[in-house]
Amino acid sequence: MRTLLALLCFALTVCHAHDAHGHSTAPPEARLLKSPIPVTDAQAAVAQPAYDRLCAGCHGADGKARTPVAGKLPVRPTNLAEYLMESMRDGEIFWVIGNGIGQNMPAFAAQLDETQRWQVVQYVRLLRLHQRNAEREKLGPYEWNLPPGFPLPNVPLDDPMTKEKVALGRYLFYDKRLSLNQTQACATCHRQERAFTDGRSRGVGSTGQVHPRGPMSLVNVAYAPVLTWANPLARTLEMQALVPLFGENPIELGMTGKEDLLVQRLKSDARYRKLFAAAFPSEADPFTVRAVTQAIASFERTILSGDSPYDRYRNGDDPNAIPESAKRGEALFFSERLECFHCHGGFNFTGTVDYLDKGFAEVEFHNTGLYNLNGKLSYPPPNLGLYEFTHSEEDIGKFKAPTLRNIAVTAPYMHDGSIKTLEEAVDHYRSGGRTIKTGPNAGVGSENPNKSEFVKRFDLSPQERADVLAFLRSLTDRTILTDPSLSDPFVTVSARSAPQPPRYVLHGQVVHVYLDAGAITLYHDEVPGLIRAMKAPYAMEFLVPDRESLKKLRAGQTIAASVRRQGADYVLEDLRASPSTDPTRKGKR
């Protein structure tokens, strides 16, 4: 009986090695341990007896936890072959095997010596490796450049990924000839430096028509089982690409009824004749609308973000990748007190996600108490959310929760861009909904009858508020904002090296220093012609390329610096101590 109990407890090892939010319960120092044993079939043969004796009864020979015993447990054992195992470090698995997890699992240090524990760790690694190889065979020969711990995306069987289609799709994504008047491309509303959003409250089409909603970020869109803010029917990127091309309400690229013109424009370009032939070699005439949407979708699936300071802290080996404030903010974000993680959890910080072999896609829409108008419709038309498709009153105001990756560079926020800053967004949720006192949209959002149960008022001290903001800013992946493989292929090298715009002088007070990210946040005076003033409690983020200068900065210090615009960011150079922030000293340098 004792042996069976130990077996059942060990079956829950990996499940209980992480708390409810996916964070390891092993001490931080355990995460830094690396296995001295390589992951090889030879080592697996050595470790298999221990695995069979202690693990296979519940986890199964393949690690997928489909055994009769597993089905009878109150908490099903973790699938050791699933992608989630990639987020656990060697040292974490080693630690829980040896030390147990409270009452949920006994310690096995007495039954397995140190070498045997490392062997079991690597056997578990091999189970995941074999499963990953099987998944890759389903997807064909395309080599994904996935961030650590990311699963393989689901790809339609009729549009397998190839590097040739990705190359073609990149050109099409940035080509303004895809709009009728040749003024806009996909990239017009999905700018790389803004994490593939456009910085507007609401989108603007090629004819100048203002759209009811803002463009969503395309970051990690490969994992989105539904596209756009509230359309449950837009299931694939190939399908969604038809909307901006040919949609009439609102008009985006405006090519409705001009399919032949679109094809002719592309076919007349010698570059495209080569690209289409390479991407669709089996097609006698590859110039079709279907080929256009498939290529664009293939490129969009490569917009993968997982190299933020937070990723390097949580999944890497750098405990100093984010400041202590962000670490405290992480704990708050994943707490039941704030409940942010319910809608923004998982590797992509959203509850709506799908990937290969997941079993079923998770699709969630939420009413966050942004509005509460009097009358039948509590949200201002035409933005009624999921209700527009279901016509069920309980769906009024329900929208998809977007990923929070790169959230600091994707302002303004919400479906209609009505929340302008990250600070305001945090305050909205802290209040359990937004109160609008006057005007046509007046109402108490916290009292909206359809509001999500997870959006409820909570108290935050000024320091806790700053900590949550620091955590959210730590999700910014600077690599994806500048990755040349995702940039405009039509821009020449000479254009990329064009002279920088004029620089200005800024005076401000340091709020936080993000050494790993090469950035700081400041309270600062206005810089006429460039930036409006930012005063407490709101701070603004600036990039600081000079790491040596950055290391010398401290919170509360007043500084002066040259500031210039770089895409969606502001860059500080020539930093120096400043005795004051006298507004009379601002202006062009």
C-alpha cells in the first residue's frame, strides 16, 4: 500500500511542482542547476528501470498519462510529453524528485541517489523530445524558430509552412499595391516598431474611413484560434486576410471586385514572378487570391515574440533580467487578489489560445466593464462585441482578451482605444470597471450586468501599482520590434541608414531603471514639438543605448539628456546629472 501511495504521489510530481499559475515551487537556486547527463537514447536505457518502477504506472510508458490509474486520480497527472515540460528547468525537476511537494508528494532522495535523479530528469526530457519530433513530422520540413517553451503552432493542412511562402508573404505584407489606391499595405496598420499595431485609437482605411476598432497586435498570432476583437467565425489567418482586402464595411484596402486588377499588378512585377513560382511550384498559374492570402498568413505565423526580459528571467538563467519591482508585480499579477491571469495567463498571456496537439482550442470573450450605458445596449454601437454575431444580450460588450506581450508599446488600449496609457488601463481594472461621469457614454462600468466575474475592484498601494506596471513593461520584446526578417523588404539599405531626425533636450526624474532592457522610466517636463510633460503618478519609458550611463542612474535622480524619436520609441543619449528640471531650459539642441 505504501509503495502504491508513493507511486500515485510521484505521478503528481510535475503537476504540483508548479503552482496554479504555472510557477515553480522549487527555490530559485534550483532553477540554475543543469543536468550533468546528456539527453541520449543510451542514457534513456539506463534511466528506464527507475522510470518504469516509479513513474510509468501513472504517466505511462510514453509519458502521456493515459493509464487506468491516472484516470482515477483526483488530479490527472501531467502529460510529460507535452510542451509545458519545456518551461521547467532541469534543476526544478531534479529538486521536486528529491524533495517532494509537501503532502502531495513524498521525497524520493532516499530511493534515488543523485545520479539516478538526474537520469530520470533526462528520461523525462527525452519523452518530450520524441513527442516534439513526432509533431514536427506532421508539420513537414519547415524549421520553426520558436522561443523557448513555446509549443508548435497549428497550421492548416492545406497551407503548410515553407520558407518560400514566408518570403513571398513578407513582400505582400508590406506592398501598398494590395490597396486599390495604392496608399496602404497590411503593415500600415500593423507596424513592426509597435508590435504590429499602429498606435491609433481606431484604424483608418485606405479611403480615409475611420474604423470602429483599433488594429490588434499580430504578435504570436500563430496561436490565435479566432482573429479580430469579437468575431468567433474568423478562425484562420488565411480567412482573415480576405477581410482587409475585400471588406466593404469598413473599407480597408478596398479591393472588392478588383481581384483581377490585384493579380495583374503582382504578375507584372518580375520579382513577384520569381517569388510566386518558388512558393507554389506545383501550380501552373500561381497568381491567385488564394495564394496571396496563404503567403501572407505564412509570414504572419513567423511573428513570434518570446525574448522579453521577463522571458529571460522566468525561462532563462538570468535572475537579474528584470528589476525587483517587476518581480513583485509578477506575484501580484498572478495572485487571486488581482486575478489578471484568469484572462491573460499562459505562455502568450491570453486565455484564447491554440497549438498543435492541444486537443481543443480555448476561446474566451470578456466584458470588462468599460461601459454601462442606460437602455438595452450597455455598450455604444457599433462596438457591441460578441453580441454582433450571437444576438444574445449576455454577450453585449464581450471582446477577446489580447496578448499582453509587448503591451507597453501597443497603446492605446481596449477595442476602441479609449484607454490611452498603461497606467490608465491598470486603474481601470483596479476600479473593477470604468466610470464615465458625463457625455453620451456616461455610466458606471463596474455595474455592467455582463461584466466578467474576474473583473472586480481591488486595492493597490502606490508601490504595488508601480510594481504591476514594471512587470507589464518587462514583457516588451525589443528583438521583435527590430528583427530584420520581419521588416519591410522594400526599404533599401540607404534608406535605413538615413540621417536621424533632430534631437531635443529633455529634463526629468528617474523612476525606474531597466538595465537588461536598456530602458528607464521618467517623470519629465514637456519637450516642445516632441513630447508632452509626464508627471507622477504617470511615467514614460525611454531607451538608453549607453549601458554604462544606464548603470549609473538611480531612482529619484534628476537628469538631462538628448532625446530623439526612433520609430515608436524615444531614445536618450548624452545623459548627465541635472540639478533641476527647469522648463525654461528645454528646446532644440
